[in-house]
Amino acid sequence: MEEIILTKDNKAQVLQTALEVLNKGGVIVYPTETSYGLGCDFYNEAAVAKIYKIKNRDKKSPLSVIVPDIIAASALVEFSDKSRRLALGQWPGPLTLVLPYKYCEIQHHCDNYLALRVSSHPIADALVNNFAKPIVATSANISDNPDSYTPEDIKKQFKDSKIKPDLFINVGELPERANSTIVKFAGNKGEILRQGDIKIKL
């Protein structure tokens, strides 16, 4: 796993390196507003499969994505009036919305729903805006292990893994925050799947 340390002077180089890895179908560890995440090109089936292998995650458990903004989200999923209001009020930030996915028939993700959010972390935001495609956003850990907030956490998580991420964007220690809140909508009917950093009342 290659490691690149973010400094005040090399942000452009870090982003360029990460984008090159993503474009080649690689997997990156990158910072989000909650913890370090694992990411890849959502449209690259081999890259998505690699994330499942890295995490030892059940393929029946869908992966969420980050998108640049609500306009990009609207191209992928169907918003109801209520879910759109919630997104406009809470994005960017740690709110994941699970909404009807428009392209189940033509793409490998076929859960009929897609979990997505707009990240408030500047590096995650810059990555997804420059990549111009959804980036997978799942916690950078082996399934059932704790989330990763420090470089030491990341190295410990994947030390013994046969398959490792391709690039680790090291921004130092992240604040320990709760996971994103997850709300699923079927029309205007919402269901809180996980109460996280944002407290939602429906």
C-alpha cells in the first residue's frame, strides 16, 4: 500500500495521485467527515469487488457512495419532496440517504436502492468533484472491526491483509465522530436505519 502524506503544500499532488489510482481501477484510503474511508470508482466492477475482498465484506451488503452535490445525486436516484428537503438541509455532512436507484438494470449495483451522501471533508469533496463520478465510501476497516481515525489504525487494519488498498492518503489523526446517520426513503416515507452524527427526527 503506497502512502502519501498530505501537507499544506502538496494538496494538488495528492489529489492527482489519488485520481490516477481511481482511474486505473485502484482502491484508496481517504479521509471523510466521520472517519477514514475506502474508495474506488463506483462504476468499475473489478474495483468494487476488490473493496469487498479487502474488507472481507458480504457482497449482499451494498456499499454507499459520495457524490459532489445534490444535482449529481439526482442523476442517480429518485428524490421525494421530503428526502430532497432533508438533503438540502443537511448536505454536505454526515447524512447518508438510501433512495431508489435509477440504473439497477444496467449496472452491477442492483439493490434497487443506492446509499449516498455529499461529504463535508475538503479532501473527499475535492476528490469526488475532480473525479466526476461517484466514489465508493465505506469505512476503512475489516468488517466488524472498529473504524479508523489515525494512520496507525489504518496500518494495523490492513497489516495482515492479503489484498490491500493501493493508496493511503494520510492526513493525520481525524476527530473521532459517530458514523453518518442513514435514512431510507420510499416516497415520502422515511425510515432511520442508523442514528449517527446527525440526529434526525422524521
